Amino acid sequence: MPDPAAGTRFAVYLCPPAGSALSRMGSGLLGFDVRAGQPVALPAFLRPGWQADAGPFGFHLTVVEGFFTDPAWWPDIEAEARACVACLSPDAELALTNGRIAVWDDGETWVLRLDASPALLVAHTLLLSRLSRFVTASPFAGQVAQGLYARPFEGVRMSLLHTPRGLDTWQPHFTLVQPYGGNDPQALRRELQACIQPFTTQSYAALTLFEKPEGEERWRVRAELPLGRD
């Protein structure tokens, strides 16, 4: 069973451009700017312990999960990811709509949940299927062994793609707080709602390949994967 804190890992995310209003908002909530590699002061309504799980990833929306891999495969992973994005037409819209606050994991995880455009769903499906051959271990192995994700189609996904999530049950989201340990969820909802209000609709011109080298706590940007334009 892989240790999430050990080993080299890759992922494909939507990550707001450096310096954008969305990046500043998300980085401020997590207490870390992943593009700059610098800590950011948390707002007064959050505590460092409430971002212990979310903070190391940086502000992002997962397109392909943070899988374990062999670092010798990095050139092939990057080339494959670029080829997948290049398959999309010049008119493809990597868009997100209907942003709203959702609360998961018995109140511990607070997210900005959004709906993906058809082109973004295609990108997710293509990247997940093509990059799965570079996976050496899955971060979901422990949960599956404990009996979670026990539905038959989830088992097939785990065998084929190393994740029980995604595809037609994909839930695109930015994690805002994890794990919340406070006692006033109504107040937290009000604060987060005010933060996300300008960002309930989003559009991207690129995806981003992330890495977490073995032995390091935090994730970082490895490469941008821009859409081709005529």
C-alpha cells in the first residue's frame, strides 16, 4: 500500500494563472501559493490546522489524480500529456460553470464544486486513459482495500485506470478547506461563499502538469499544457 508522503507522483490539474484574482483567492485560503512556491498569510477565519491536508497540493482542480510513477518516465509523461491536449480542437472550451459550495467527508472537506464543459470532460477522459500506463501505484489503494469504492464499476475502473473516481461520475472541484475542525460551519460557509462569488464561472487556455518529487511534502508545477490555437 503506497505511502502518500513517499515516492514520485504526477498529476494534471487546472491551476489558475499566476497573479490572477482566482489564484490569489485560492492561495490565500490554503496559505500557500503553489506557482510561487511561497507561503501566504491565512485569512482570520481560518486556522493552519484546517488546511493541513489541502495546503500541500496548492490551489487546483484535479483532472488526473496524483498517481505514483517512476521518475525515469517524466519525459514520456509530459510528451503524452501534451499530445492529449493537442488533440483538442482550436475551438475547445475548457470551461467550468455553476460554482457552489459543497461539503464532504462529514463536514471536514469544503470545496468549490463546478460543472465541466463537454471539452473539459473529453480532456479529463483522454488524459486519464492515456496516462494510466505510467502509474506504478494508486493513492486509492488503501481506501479500496478498506471496502470503500466497492461498486462493480469502481472496481473495474481501479483495475483499468488506477482510480475508482472520474469519467461520468467526475466531480470537478477546488478544495477550499480540509480538514475543517471548527464549530461554526454556518460562519465558514458565509466566508467561503463571499470568496467564491466572483469565480462561479471559469475558463482556461491550458492545463498544468504537476509533480511531487520523492521525499518532498509539497506539489509543484512541472509544465504548462496549452491548448493549440489556429
